[in-house]
Amino acid sequence: MLNRSPRTVSRLRTVLAASLTAATIATVPVAFSHMDRDEPLQSFRQSYFTLVAMNFGPITAMLKGDMPWDDAKVLSLAEDVKALSTVDVLRAFAPGSDKGTTRAKPEIWDNSDDFAEKYRAFQASADTLLDAAKSGDKSAVGAAVKELGGACKACHDEYKSKDYLY
Ligand code: HEC
């Protein structure tokens, strides 16, 4: 997944740019503020992680008591986190997508196996979270959230910078 050739990336860019143009024509005047035509893979992975965080966050908020606990909502959010975990974001870290508006550290492209392994850990933790949410056991959800949060942190500590890099 991480060894896409620059040609494939540029073809992907062309396809994305073309579909973006078509969508723009069809829906003027919608602005695609989160899809940068010159950096589609950076936009892909940043949008992806935003979605992950927006579905994971409310579960942690419910555990902390910042939102009322709701079994059905926890289950539905955990299902969405699980669904997102099956969209393989590693393809959005193809060679040539390391620069631009990004917080992705260059180490990702030097240690792609380790990066992929940390992503697999995240995917496995999303499974654990869904199982816990299905059980309806709040303490199991708490443990699973801790595990999943640990998987985010393990990757961010090594591979995500606090600020934009370039
Ligand atoms: C395998 C590594 C990895 C895992 C696991 C991971 N992230 Fe990230 N995350 C990244 C990288 C790298 C970026 C920076 C992407 C960029 O700027 O191009 C990022 C960016 C983000 C962003 C910022 C998105 C934006 O607006 O630019 C959020 C929010 C985020 N991650 C949340 C999470 C959460 C929550 C989890 C766990 C549930 C998680 N991430 C798991 C690597 C990871």
C-alpha cells in the first residue's frame, strides 16, 4: 500500500481533480475547502482522521460524563469507528505525498512497516471497541477506549507532528 509509484499518484491526482471539477460544475457554488486539488492524499488522510476522531470523541466524552451515557449511541459510534477502520488509510501515505500541508513526519516513509503495524493495532482496537459496545458493558467500553486511545497515541508520538511541517 505504501509503494505506489509517483506515476500512480499523479494519475490518482488527475482522476480526483477531474471528479472534483465535475462535482463542482454539478453543484456550484459549493466550496471544497477540505479537498486540496494539488494535495488530494494529504486531504484524504486528514479528512479520514477527522472522521475517526469525530466518531471516537463522543464515546470518550460519555465515559467522562461530559455527555449523557447512551448505549445505543455508543454502539452506533463504535460501528462507525469500526467501518472507518476498514477504509485503508495507508494508501493516503503513498510516496510523493510527504510534503505540503501536513503534520505527517518524514519517518513514516522511512519506517513504513512500523507505521503499517501501528495502523493494524488501531484496526484491531476498533474491533475490540465494537465487541465491547455490543456487550453493553460500560467498563468493557472503558477498557477498549483506553486501548484504542493508546493506539492513536502510539502512532502520533512517532509519526505526527504537533504543527504543520512545511
Ligand atoms: C498509524 C498511525 C496513526 C493512527 C493509528 C492514528 N493516527 Fe491520527 N494521524 C496520523 C498522522 C500521520 C496524522 C497527520 C496527517 C497529515 O497531516 O497529513 C494524523 C492526524 C490526525 C488528526 C488531525 C487531522 C487534521 O485535521 O489534519 C486527528 C484529529 C487524528 N489524527 C486523530 C486520531 C485518532 C482519534 C486516532 C485513534 C482513534 C488516530 N488519529 C489514529 C497517524 C495516525
